[in-house]
Amino acid sequence: MSLDTVVKDIREEANARAEDIRAEGEARAEEIESAAEEDAEEILESAEQEVEREIEQLREQRLSSAKLEAKQKRLEARRNVLEDVHEQVESELEALEGETREELTRDLIDAASAEFDEGDDVSVYGRGDDADLIESILEEYDGYEYDGEYDCLGGVVVESEQSRVRVNNTFDSVLEDVWEDNLQGISNRLFEQ
């Protein structure tokens, strides 16, 4: 075998080997490219799903926030209506006159008198405009005396140092008790749904 033949065989073998390596490289490159494309598609799909989740979450947060804000506005409106009703009742109590005012004042003094012992010196306070009315009612009670003004819508505050008792039977205090006890019912009636 001649040297040229050996060189030719080695070259052919090297070329064949180079061709195999190139073919393997191209196949490997195609595998890598295909895997990269699959990874890119998965990443893109995952990113799209994440964006959709974030959009849905943001939508739910905004909806929840809007519902909460609407509820707060409804509650504020209800609170304002209840305050208006309360103020209207106070105005009507303050404006009571004649027999109705006298009867209520008398009932409140009677209720307060049950808290005091016979023979106690009892001081009675009331609205300045009701001084004459209170004094006329107190003529029926021994040891009871109108002792001055008390800032209220009407009714009386009655106290005695001997009994160390003070009874607040003003229209204001009665209204607050009734209001607190019946607030849910008042609200339900005003805002029936």
C-alpha cells in the first residue's frame, strides 16, 4: 500500500468522522433548539397564567374594595338618618307643652321619689323654662325643693345628701335609654329591605 493510499484512507476516514460529528452536532443542536422552544413555550404559558391570576386577583380586590366602600357609604347614610331622627325626637321632646309636659314631668318626679327616704331633704333640678311647672308639682311633696336649672330637654334631676342618691330622670336620659334599647328595631323599621 502506498503512502498516498494511506493518506487518502486517513482523509476519507477523517472526513467521514467529521461528517458524523457534524451530523451529531446538528442533531444535538436541533434537540437543544427544540428543548429551548419547548421551555420558552412553557415559560410563556406560565407567565400568561400568572398574569391572568394577577389580573383576576386584582379584579377581586377592586370588587371587594368597591363593595366595602359601598357598604360603608350605606352605613354612613343610615347613621346620618338615625342621627336626624334622634335630633327630631329631641326637638319634639323639648317642644312639648301643656298637660303632656306636666304629666311626663310629674311621672318622672314620682319615679325618682321612690329612691328617697321619707324625711329626706330633696333637691330637684330641671330645665329653666320648666321652673314654675316643677315648683307647682313639688308642692305635693314634703321636703322637696326646686334648686335650680339643669341643662336638659325636660324632666328632672333629683338628689339628696342624706340618702347620697342622685336620680337623673331627664327627658334626655330616658330618650338615651329607650334609644339604646330599641336602636336595632328603629333601624330595621327605617331601613326595611
